[in-house]
Amino acid sequence: MAYGLTMLGAGIAVAGAGFVSIGQGVAVAKACEAVGRNPETLSKVRTLLLLGLAIVETASIYCLVVSLLLIFV
């Protein structure tokens, strides 16, 4: 019983990582739209995009760590 619930928790954590990737795709799409509308803001948009993606990527790494801990510990 506990093993099945552990695997369920790991699967939910992996699904969380999938949602993070969807959010990253939306952020990149919006950044491309912003640069397309106003090309002079390329450097500011690029800086904020990379900072935001780095912060969002940490959530994906946490999901990976949680799933690995649930599976192997």
C-alpha cells in the first residue's frame, strides 16, 4: 500500500515538472511577442526572461528531487 502511494506521489511530482515546462513555453512566447512589438526593448526583455526562466526552472528541479527521493529513499 505504501509503495503504491509513494509511486503516486512521484508521478504527481513529475506532472508538476510538466506544468513548469508549459509555463516556460508561455513565458518565452510572451517575450517573443514583446520584442516583436517593440524591438528596442530586446536587452531588457532578454534579461528579465532569463531571470524568470531561471527562477521557474528551480521549481522543476525541486519536482525532480522530490520524485527521486520518493522513489529511492
